[in-house]
Amino acid sequence: MGAAVMASGIVVNMKKEVTCPICLELLTEPMSLDCGHTFCQACITAHNRESMICQRESSCPVCRSTYQPENMRPNRHVANIVEALREVKLSPQEEQKTDLCVRHGEKLRLFCQEDEKIICWLCERSQEHRGHHTFLMEEIAQEYKEKLQAALDRLKAEQRKAEKLDNDLEEEGTSKKDQIENELKSFHNYFKQLRDIFTSVEQKELQRLKKEVAENLNDLAQAESELAQQRNLLRDLISDLEHQLQGSAVELLQDVKGIMERGVWIHFVVSRSKTFTLKKPKTLPMKQRRMFQAPDLRGVLEAFTEHVTLDPLMNKSNVLISMYRKQVRPDHFWLLRGDNMDFGVLGSPSITSGKHYWEVDVSQKRAWIMGVYGENYPGSIKMDFINLVNNSQPVCSRFQPKYGYWVIGLPNHSEYKAFVDSASSDSTTLTLYLSVPPCRVGVFLDYDAGTVSFFNVTNHGFLIYKFSSCSFSQKMFPYLNPMKCPAPMTLCSPGS
């Protein structure tokens, strides 16, 4: 009897030695650390992953010694012992005895709080545990179960935090990547806009210089012709005088009649020689030339400034337009109603060609939309105004180029958006990352090139967004929408 108990106790102790401290099961594919402790490969791998997330280093779950994951080695000796123990089967009677004290053979019913181990009643009375606080296993098990559950909950909460941090980092990385790509796109669009504008300026300046060169060459040719005529006349006068001076007095006076006839000619020649004065030809005029100076972008855009005024569409009563038709705001009555109402208005005059530029002050606005609107598109502004009163569809859903709107805005009080085409009727927007929030926005419409560009006047005219390859086959109008923000939108003169 005693030998059997001792044999089963040895087996139990051996199983404890080859039990994984993490999963509390027999070791599976045991891996040993530098400190000597051994764990299941799956358990230590999962623990290593969690340690790197929380502590940025790998540490042993038992002794907390740090280790390098690449130094873990399979423990073949322990693996062989585990396989041998898995084949050992205790008899039902012996299995019932596995909860007996190895030393005394008594039932393990007590828990020593100081040593944190299960003991029998004889162990409690031994010198080893004398004076220790002991409890029935049933009484203390629930307490430790709650402690372990609390520790498990805390670790799972930390795990969720780690997963959230990982997701947040991934989202932040994606956001930063999108931001950089948008900035690169804005950068390229900005300088393409500069190239387009300066190409136009270059053509005008070249035409002016060519005209000036042609005028100067014409003046030079005329001056050369006048000088040639005077030189020929001067040569003839000199030749005549030299001929008369070469003759003798007898030849001049040999007959009176000849003298009289020739005297008239001599008088004419002498008189012409006395009165002749060389006239300086009109060479290239000495006038001050206008030297070319490359204009800055703001100056170039101001050259295309359009005098825009607001024109309430169909006598809309849900907006208020100032006396001089430069400012628009939503009517307070309609704001209180909270209907799904469109507050957009058009500017005049209409645009059918050329380059046009205007600026809008949004310094007091928490929400706004602006840009250009094209006439005769499906879902036009006129139809929308009639239908939106009893329509639950958001007004912003129609702000797409395919419906005639090339606009940007601050629709949700926090993010700047560019409204682009989508496959469905719902509006698709691009988030615009602006380092400086615009208090004033410039709109540049190049009708012939098919582009609409928006500039942050507050940030030295930096390009906000550009619609390219637009098809303008009808009248275009400036478009302003104060939305449900009571502050006004104001058309203003560049440089004011």
C-alpha cells in the first residue's frame, strides 16, 4: 500500500516538473529559455508577443529574466520524458489517490496562505507549517478564483488596449500617408496652375515684344531712307559747285546772254549751298522701354478678377442677401424650422469663356460650400430647390460634377472636403488637409482649359484643390452656400 502510494506520488511529482507554467498542461513541443525554465512552444510564443507590445522586451513568465527570442531552444530531453509520462496510466484506485499528501498519505484538504500550497491535516500540525494561516480549500478557492479572474480581466483589458493602440497606429499611418499624398497632389497641381498661368502671361509678353521690335525696325528703315535722300541731294550740290569753280573768268563772262542765263543757275546753286542743312534722320526713338517683371501668383490672379454679385434664385426666401448683393446668410426662420433646405445662391454675371477669379470671406463661418455651378445639368439647382422641402435626401448628396457642381467646403464644421463624382447618388468627398484654416478663399475658373482651382488666400495663395478636365458646355455661375451657419459669406475684392 505504501509503495503504491509512493509510486503514484512520484509520477504526480514528475508530471508537475514537466507541466507548462503558463497553460498548466503537460509540455507540448517544450522550449527552454536562458534562465532554464521550459514552456510549451505555443505558450511562450504568445507570451513573447504580448511582452513586446506591453514592455518592449521579452521576459520569462516565471522569474522575469529577460531573454532574446532567437535564443530559445527545443528541449528534447524534457520532450521525451513528457511522451513517456503520457503513456503512464494510473489505475482508477491510484488516480483517486493523486489528491493524497505525498508525505503523509492523507487527503489534501487545507491551503496554507503563507506558503500558498495545499496540505493535509498532518502537515498543518508539523513544524513546517506551525503558526501559519490555513483554510479549507473550498473556502479559499473562490477567493483565489476571483483574484485570478480579476488578473485575467485586467490582462485582457490590457490586450484590448494593445490591439486598439495597434489599430490606432495603423489608422494614423494610413491617415498620414493619405495626407502626404494629398499634399503632393496639391503641390503638383499648384505648380501646374502656375505653369498654365505664366504660359498665358508669357504669350502676351512675347506678342508685346514682337510688336515693339517690328515698330522699331520700321522706324529704322524710314530713317535710313530719309538719310539716303539727303546724301544724294548733297552729292549733286557739291558736284555742281565744283564744276563752276573749275571754269575760268573768260568762260564765265564771254557773253552777257550766257552770263545772265548761267548767272541765274549759279545764283540758285550758291543759294542752295548756303541754305542747305543736313537733317538728322529719325532713328530709333529714345523712349523708356517697359522691362518685363514676372508677376506673383496673386497679382496674376487679380488680373482676372471678376466683379461678382449675388442673385437670389427664384426669389428664394430662405436666405438674406445684402443691399449691395455682396453678402449672403441663411434666414433665421428657416434655421429654426430645421428642414432639409438648400441655402445656395448663384452669382452673376454668367461665364461662358475666358479666365475669371473672385474671393470669398468665410472668416466667421463654421460651415460653408463654394465653387461654380453649371446650367442644364441633371438634378440642377432649380429642380432641387423645388423638391428638397419634402425630401429626406441630404442636400450635399447632389454636390457632384456630374450634377453641375464643382465645389469644396466645410460641411461638418471640422473637416474641409472636395466634392467629387461617385458611382451612386450619394456624394463622395475627399478630405483636404490644410495647415492654415482659410479665412478667405480664392476661386479661379479657366473656362477654356476646363479647370476650377481654389486658393487659400490666408496662406499666401496656396492651392487648396483643383478640378481638372471639366466639361463646361453651358453657362457657369459662381456658387455660394452658407449652409446652416448663421454667419455670412462675403464676396470681397482681392487685396482688400
